[in-house]
Amino acid sequence: MDLQKIQTAIKSLGLDGWLFFDFHNRDHLGLKILGIDQKAMATRRWYYFIPASGEPLKLAHRVEPTKLDHLPGKKFSYSSWRELHTNLKELLGKPSKIAIQYSPLNAIPYISIVDGGTVELVKSFGHEIVSSADLVQQFEALLDEKAVKSHFKAGKLIDEILDEAFNEVRKSVRTKKYKTEYEIQQFIGKRFKANHLVTDDLPIVGTNDHPANPHFAPTPKNARKIKPGDMLLIDLWAKLDKPGSIYYDITWCAFVGDDPPEDYVKAFGIVRDARRAGFKFLNERLSAGKQVAGWEVDDVCRNVVRESGYGDYFTHRTGHSIGEEVHGNGANIDNFETQDTRLLVPGCLFSLEPGIYLEGKMGVRSELNVYIDSSNKARVTGREQDELVLIQ
């Protein structure tokens, strides 16, 4: 933990301090930022307060008195709830503006970790509570050039595995020994393992109307054989099997045959153009030295889909933060499910993945990853799909 850097950030946001609170290792964000073992015993509540200036303060239960000893600052102790309230009030001092892992109206669920009762308790001491979302992004979600190298390495492997998956479908079609969606999913999983990649879940592989459910999961029971005339979507994500590695997450669309349906070609073209429009807007704003937030990029992409007449069928945000978890804790490209007002700054890594989902008919999505480098330039980190893959 870089105390000076954190305090500088707190001051820059016009705040008086940042309060960390945890019970039973619930706040994975705070634990990571403070360097606390997320698997260690944690049976009692603790608090760690970093003021905008001066010495941090900590409050731990006497049953687990050493819980915060590795962190700088003066330690307070408690046993009873009455003593907890008294000491926490003293620790926080006079009424001030304090950030905690909270999001007003649950606008950013990734940040909304501290329970309502704790918010009420801190407010009862006269403090104003604000969201720590910008602080969390800076100290947990931003990636430097060294960290993001693992993302690029994983990306090259995953791009190759995607091609192998399409070839596996191609071979099965030529021999008429058709593979199922589930079999292709399992094939990709085996290739991940062989290439020392890990993932929190296996890929989405779906034909025709199956991907109209954006998170369709093939199983031995629901899987179909992939045959000529089928529309095919593959969404796959993984990272290197090494500590600190960063995910790579893409979605591509294909058609089994050489003459895809006109409405499928049209839908893919719309989501592709929406993706391109979002990236162009982002790069132009950054190149002009202007700030840009996640919600603004979502609006640009969504407007392309809306103006094409498919707005009601784009049923999710345009993109999500990416980190050591495939859904990271930085700014999302979202003004739909939530309004993410966080700025896209150097170190942000996220997906752009507009989609169109027609129930009972088709699901189309085009996804790539974007990294904002140290020069404040947006970079697509892998290949871009420009046209449907034809599996002939």
C-alpha cells in the first residue's frame, strides 16, 4: 500500500478520508488494496481509516488484535458493540466527507459492498458518505504496461484457439460427423488447459436462437449439432495460469456455409459498426486531450444500434472492465444497466461488445478488448472481426 499516493488521491477528490470496513472477508476490493490475505481467519469486524493527511487509524477486535498490524497507523481496540461505536466515532473525528465501498442507489454494484447498517452508523456520527468508486479504480483496477503484458500473451493464444474451434467445426461439417455446441465448448476448454490458460467458466458456444440468451450455456442435454445453414456465436475468455494475470475476452460470429441469411449479415454489420463507432469516439476524445466516461461510449455504440431499429434488442451494457477477474472493478462502458460516470484513463482495460438478441431467432455480438496506455491512447488489444466467418 502506497499511503502517500492514496492520500494524494483522496485530497484530489476533495475528500477528508477513506474508510475501509470488513467482516468475514467480504470486501475483496479493500483486502486487495490493503494487502490483507483474503483467505485468513476473519471472524470479527475491523475498520481502517486513511485521512487525507496525517496518520491512519485502525480499529480491531481484541479476539483478533493483530489483524491490521502490518498497516501503518495508531490502533484502537474494542470488545463490545458499545465500545466499537465509541471508538469508531473517536477514530473518524469531526463530521467530514468520507469515501467507503458504497454506491448511491447501487449504481455500480461492483463497488456496493459495505452494508447499509454500517453506512447508517457512520452517518449517525455526522459524516457525509460518498462512493469510493474512483479510488477503487485507481488503486485496484488500473493496469500498468507490465501487468497488461499477460493480457496480450493470453490474447494471442486465445485467438489461435478460436481459429482451431472454427476449424474443428469445419472438419466436422466436411465429414458430416457434426459436433455439438457442447463438444466445441469442451474442445476449447481442453485447448485452454493445454496452453496453460485458466478461466472462471467455459465458453459460450451457441447456434441460431441459442445465443439470443446472451449467457447461453451449452450442456450435454441442451446442445445441438452444428450443421450447414447454422449461425454460430463463440464467446471465450481466459488468462495465463500465473498469479496476477489479466483476462482476455472476445466474441466472434460465424455462419456454416457460404451464403448467410440477409438479416444475420445485417445484424452483424450493425453491432460491428456500433463497436467501431464507440472506439472511434473514444480515441478522438482522448487524442483531443478531453475526458471521457464509460457511459458516454455506451451511448455512442447504443445509438448506432437504436438508429438501425434494433435498440430494444440490445439488452445489456456495451462493455465491462477487465482485470484479474474477467469482470473487473474499473469503469464499465455503461449507461444502460447503470450509469458509470467513472473516467476512462490510462491503465483502463475493458471490452466493447454491442449485441442484438432476437428471441427465437438469433443472437449476434461482436466483442474486442481496449486498453488505454500510458500515453492516453486507446488500443485494440487483439484482432477485430470485420465480417462474418464463413465455415465452408
